[in-house]
Amino acid sequence: MTYGYAGKFLETDLSSGKLRDISMDEEVLRQYFGGRGLGVKILWDQLGERWESVDPLGPENILLVLIGPLTGYYPGGRVCITGKSPQSNGIIGSTVGGDFPVELKCAGYDGVIVKGRASIPVYLFIKDDEAELRDAQQVWGKDGKQTVRLLTKEVREGLRRKYPLHGEWREPGILYIGPAGENKARPAAVMQKWTRAAGYGGYGAVMGSKNLKAIVVKGTGPLPEVKNIEKVKTLMNIETKRLLTRDGSRRWGTGAGGYETGAGTSSEPVRNWQEEWHDERDFGVDKFERRVWVKRYWGCYWCPLTCLKVSAVRTGPFKGAITDNPDYENQAYAGTNLGIFQPEGNVYVMSAIDDLGLCGIQGGNVLGFAAELYQRGILTKEDLGMELNWGDAKAFAALVHIIARREGIGDVLAEGTYRAALKISKMKGVDVTKYAVQEKGVAIGAHGMRSGLEGWIQPIAYACSVQAGDHTSVASLVKEEEVGGELGMAFLDSAVTCSMNGPGEAVRWTFVEAVTGWNITTEEWNSTTGRRILHIQRAALLLGGPDIKWSTPTDDDNPLRFYEPLPSGPKKGQATDRVKFEELRQKYYKAIGWDERGIPKSDILAQLGLEDVDRVLAKIR
């Protein structure tokens, strides 16, 4: 048996309606682990030979919902959503926290593999080893809160009828999409628990393209057997106690960054990155805490940090809006990035984004891009159907609805910032791509590099990342000779655990061995396992297609805005040095095993056992 794994995956063909259980060899699991890593393996094996021709929003794409060996044992529950990304045309492992992953594992599955396209809207229901596709037309078009409420009610009533002696059923785990995903908006997220989103990659649009409204699961079985249960229990207690000491994270979560990142490190997007500094004290986390928080501790399954909060606006023009903290990324992209510096306005915009199923980062990036085009007179009131001034939360929330439903200019903006920039450039006869702050079709995370004060964001962070603009998985060098950053994140995304509370080096491999019995070291992961995952992702990203392909090293670059001097703050006048960036890029290529053009080398691929990847890459060498 393979310790720590349920031992099977549910393969669902929506076109035929057929469901079947499949298994993976233990050696494959050891080499790719789970989550992001295993997703990369499955996608390449099934789509790699024809990657360039696969439409991410066509029925041939595969949607993967995968957990990992540490799911259920390490504090916090997280699931990885992946497939061919309609944003980058590569592979992005996008994770989201909640109860769903543990429900899935207790139902006896390590993941769900979704193929084809249903003829009508459906949702997949899993109860232990029973699974079925159900009609979802009653929730198609519903927003997030409505969807969760209706599906929870339907499932609980059904279970109550079928198992009358069980008593009251706890709500099931639900992954779902809102109207944005249904309408295949590329910034659409896969949602969980109203406000939690797997946003990078655009997989909400993939679910929509498959007519899949939700995956609902209720697991009543135990977690799978582990290799050393006493060691696992000891480590669980150690990590729980450690996490309980992190008072700042527990009290404020990443929401503490809304003021500090702008005022302290001059690296927060302000008005579509035209600035990165502000001193708006009204945007401090203490103001959020006093004015909009209604629940202080709200977390994922068995997470001692409980870093999320519930926020609601109780008075004034934004009364009734409800969302999470918002966390830092959403404070930045649905706040400062839009010229909004009041907690209530931020919550109002994020409530619309969450309800309609957009990613806060991807959606907020599009909103800021549109607002700058309005500021510069490129997009007009007639184009937008409204005035779009910085700081106008109601206007931005209205634009969210237009984008999610692809109405008017929203149909263009729903393509995401990069593709919208290409289309608007043609519409207006002026190049607007310089205002698009993105990397290979993916919005940049809300962490700038011009000030140099965010030490973990090196100039190559986004440009060389296999996940493009993803701030959680950035490219970096250690002492300019060793690859860092993404290798560690590839582990967390594959295990699958949260980057906020994930196991550090001191306990990571001890925990893995106690659960799985596998004796894996940091050296092995960094030289082989993790590198194998990144090389396949890099290959898929470079192959791209069918609508957009990326050129190397040309497209391994930062947004033009990052080379413009900062106009304000203590680091005024500072910008990313292009010459130093290009030097660092070549050092990274060499360190990770890519040639001077950024293409994985044949000998390195052979060492990693990826000869099949090398054969496909021959067409672009």
C-alpha cells in the first residue's frame, strides 16, 4: 500500500457521463507527489504531444482537482486546481484552502480528473465511494453565496432522506464557479467558501467551458493509514503549537499589509502601478478590524492560524457588502490599485468580485488597467457605459458585473489584461500594452520590485517563473548560483499545504517520511523532483498556443512599468535596472538548466528522465 494516499482518483468524462476510479503507481506518486506536481505529470502524459493545439477553453483540456500526501495530517486543508491555463497557455498549479480537500480524502479519493464537456450545466456529487453527475441548471447563473446555500441545502436534504438515522449532516465541501466562470471570463476563479479562490490560471473559465458548476463532496471515512502514526501525531502537535505562537498572523492575517506594504516598502500597486507608495493611514489593518470585521478567526480545516476574517459593511452607502479580511492581495488590487483607501469601499468591490467568481488579483488588475485607460482618455464613458474615476468603488463594482457577464466592453476585458490590451490597441489605434502590468498573460502579484525593499522579489521573480505573474511561486537565486523560490513552492503546492503555515526545512521531510515512509531529502527535491516539475511547466509555457505563444528570452521580461522610476515615496526615482535584470536572467537560466534562450537543455531533461519532453521541445529549439 501507499501510505498517506487514498489510493484512487475519480475520472469523470462529462461528454459521455461516465465515471470511473483509476489508480497511480507508487513510483509516479513518489516522483511527482500530488497537487501541482502530479497535475503536471498527468497533463503532460495526456496532452504534451499536442500541447500547442489544445484550446484551454475547449473540451479537450483536462481539469484536475488534486490533493497531496500531507492533506489532512498537516494543519490546514488545501487543494490544487490545474489544467492548461487559459491565461498563460501553460500549466499553473493554483491552490485554495477550506474543507473540501479533507472531505475528498475522507471520501477515499486523492483527486478528480475532469474531461470533456457536459451538454447541460451539471455538478459532480461525491459521497464516499459513490459519485454521480447531477443537473445544475437550478444554480447556473447564481452568485457565490446563492450557489453555496442552494447546493448545501439540496445535498443535506438528500443525505437526510437517504440516511435517516444519521442525524444532522454537516455542510459538504464545495468547489464552484460564479457567473464569471460560466461566461468563460479568463480572470475567473474556482471558488470555495464564498471568498476563497484558486485564482491564478483562470480555471474558473475552464470549469465554465465544461458546463461544470461545482464539485460537491461529503466524506465519512477515516484518513488513509500513515507509516508512523505516533510520529505523525507528535509532529502535528509540534506544528500546531508553533503556529499558535504567531500572534500577528492569527490576529490580522496578511491583511496587515494593506498599509505597511505601501508605506513601509513602497511596493504596493497604486492606481495601476503608476505608484507603489502611499501613506493612507485609513487603510491600516486596525481600521479594518474596528470598522468592518464581524468574525475575527475564520480558517481552513484544522488551521491554528485562522488568518481569514469575515468583513461586513453595516452602515453607509456600501451597507450589506460582505467578504473576507480582505487579505493583502485583495486589499491591494481591489483597494489601492483602484485608488480606494477606505476599508468599506475595498470590502464593497471585493464582495462583488467574490460573488461573481472573479480572482481578486486577476480581476483587480483588469479593473486598474481599464481605469488608467479612462484616465488617459483612451477608453471613454461611452466605451465603458460609466465614468471610471479612481476611488469610485461603486463604479468599479459595476464594472465587475459587466466583465463577469461579458456585456459591452466587459466582453473585451473578460479576456484578461494582456489579451484585452491587444484588442483595445487595435480598437483604438494606439498601443496600450505598456499599461498592462502582467507577465505572460497572468496579472502580477501585488508585490513590486522597484524599491528593492521586498527582498524576496528579485528582478527575475515574475519574468522567469514557470507560473508567470504568480507571487507565490517566484523565480530566485540563492547566492546567484543556486535556484531558490519556486522549488520550495513546488513542494508546498504538491504536498498540498499552505505557504502561510507550511512546514519549514526543519520538519518538512520528517513529516513526509512519517506519513509516507519515503526518505526524501532537500537535496533530492531541489536537484530532481522539484526541478522535474518546473521543467515540464517551462516546456508547456514555451509551447503555448493556440492563440498566443511566448518567445524567449523576449517574453521573459518585466512589465514596462517596472522600468519606470517611482514617482513618490522614500524610493522616489528608483526603478528596476534592465542591465542587471538581464544579467540575472542569464544566471538563472544557467543555474536551473536552461540554455541562453531559456529553453530546457536536452542533457538536463535526460538526467530528469524527461526525454519525451525534449522530443516535443525540438520544434522550438
